[in-house]
Amino acid sequence: MITSNSHAQEPSSIALQEIIDEYNENQTDVNVEFIPGSSDYEETMKTKMATNSLPDLFGTHGWSINRYKEYLEPLNNREWAQYVSPAIKPVITDNDEKFYTLPLDIDIVGLPYNLDVLEKANVDPKSIKTTDDFLVALEKIKNIGVTPIYLGGKDSASIGNIYDWIVPGLIILNKDNPQGENLKNGIFDEKSWNETGEFIKTLKDKGYINRDALTGNDAARALGTGKAAFLFFGTSMIREGLTYNPNARMDFIALPTKDKTEKSYFITGERMAIGVWKNSPNKKEALEFLDYLAKPENVSKMATANVLPPGLTNAKSELGKFEKSYDLGNQYQYVGFFDREYLPSGSWETLCSIGAGIISGQLSVEEATKKMKEDFDRLKNK
């Protein structure tokens, strides 16, 4: 059995089911069953880890090292291992140079924008390098009567994403007082963390986010129709936005840093990635299917479904109009998802809740920091 965090109707689930059907047609003794994910996938997997009863293959959704490593079979000896992309390899590799998941694509996160709106506001998206540049751009957009940032708080991810995407530029890629190693070593600096809350408070106080930020659920439409300039959602929202306005000009930019001497950055991580449970009674068969899934044509199909670069270098995805957007080069930095790399497992929910608390006014910046520290200290000892 194979399960993943992608829902049944997502393009990646549909593509995976087609690959499985093709595989099963040529098998006599093996039948691979696919169980798509649901909204409680993460909690379901935690329960299965606690009872040591995991699926034969499962989606690691960004946690192949920090959460699932002890349950997964190392994959360095597979024939396809030589083709793992250098853009994703550091994210999925442990200190012993082992990796435990097949990266079918690479989740590359930047800031989606509507170019029609930015040009009307006289903002060049490529000129946004620092957080100060970003705030100046947001003010210009506000002045033309367009919502600078649309947050769809009904899906709390867009609020958590502000932390996940912006914090590296504020307190990690910062030569004056970098906090990366401190966080990894279990040290939480409240003063530095206050900077993250102050940034969110500034977005709210300056009127840079939509008034229904905690209840809205129309991000793709807002971006596609020019009602908003930026989103804190993945690039899939660009594709969805085009369904509302096929003529909209949308793309994404690198994320800004506070430190002017630092390069702007993209976040990279696992999107569709599959590992094998090391104690599976069907481990041999599971590894054989994983090798089939790693064929270039199958990796290409999966990466194309998500409109993302492939996780293996011997495959190619059809990126269409975004081909140049993903040709990123070395003028940028690449960092892992903040909550996965620097915070204890389980911190994502806290990021979403304290962000919502600041936006609603129910939490001060200092109260949000205190809540984050309490959960950080509690979760790091689990």
C-alpha cells in the first residue's frame, strides 16, 4: 500500500494513480493500492508511527529526515540515486550522507505576484531584494486602491506561511545576529523572535493585508483578477488564478532579506516525495515499485502534474510559461522550509495560531513570542 499527503483530486494524486495502474497491469503477484491523503494526514501518520504500523510506502511531505528517518529505508544504493537533484539533495540528506525518500519534484517557493497590478503601481518586482524594498512596494500598491497582500485565513496556511517564508530573511540570513544554529540547538531568543511578530503587525497596521484576512478563502481569484498584488501561497495559486483570468500576467519572485548584503532567497523542500517503511513486510516489493516510480518518464509525469522542477536530473517537467521562472541560477540563496529545518515537529500549528492572534489583535507581539517559546520548549523535549 502507498499513501501520500496529496488529496484525491489533486493533479499529483491523479498522475500517481495512473502510474500505479500501469504498473499493476504488468504484475502477476503484486498489486499496489494507493490511498490519497486527507486534511488529517499528519495526525494519521503520527498515530501510525506511535504504533509502528506504517504503510509500505508513504509521502514524507517535508519530514523525511526530521520526523520519519528512523522509520524509513535508506535509498542511497538505488540505481536512480545518482540523479537526485543538487537543489533538493541537501534538504533530504542527513549528517551521514544518507537519504530516505524519492523526490519526485522540488517544491520551490517564492512570492506569487500579479504583474498587471505591480506595473500600475510602478513597482518592478525584480527590484524587491530587502524587506524594506517589500514594504515600500506594498505602500505603493495600497495607494492605487489594491490589496497588497491577500491572506486566506480560512486556510490557516497562508498565515503560517508568512512566518515560514519571511523569517529566514529576518533572523536566519542575518549577519548581525543569526539565529539558525541557536534554534537548531534548542535555544529560543525572544528578542529576535519579536522581529517576526513586528513584521506581521506592520502588515496589519499599515493596511497591507485584506480586511477578512482570518476568514477569506479567495486567494487565487484575488490574484488572478488583480484584486491583490501578492500571496503567501504556493505557485499553484498562479495556475488557479489563470482560471479566473486567462490573460493575467502572474509570476513569482525570490523572498527578501533584512540584511542588504545577503542575496534574496527561494525556499526549497519536499513536495511529492515517497519513502519505504523499513519494517514493511513487503519491503522488497515496495522498493521495486519505488524504482519503477523513479523512471524518468514517471518522475517527469509527477513533476509536470505539480508544475515544478523534477527531483531527479534525468527527468524533465513541462513547465510551460514558467520555464524561465524556475531557471533560477546562482544569484539567489536556497533555504529549507523554516518550520521543518529550525523548529521542533508540531510547531506549524503554533505559527498559524500566533500569526492569527497578532492579526486579530488578540495577541500582542510579546504575547505571541511567549506562546511560541512555550511551545518551542515543550515540543523540543518530545
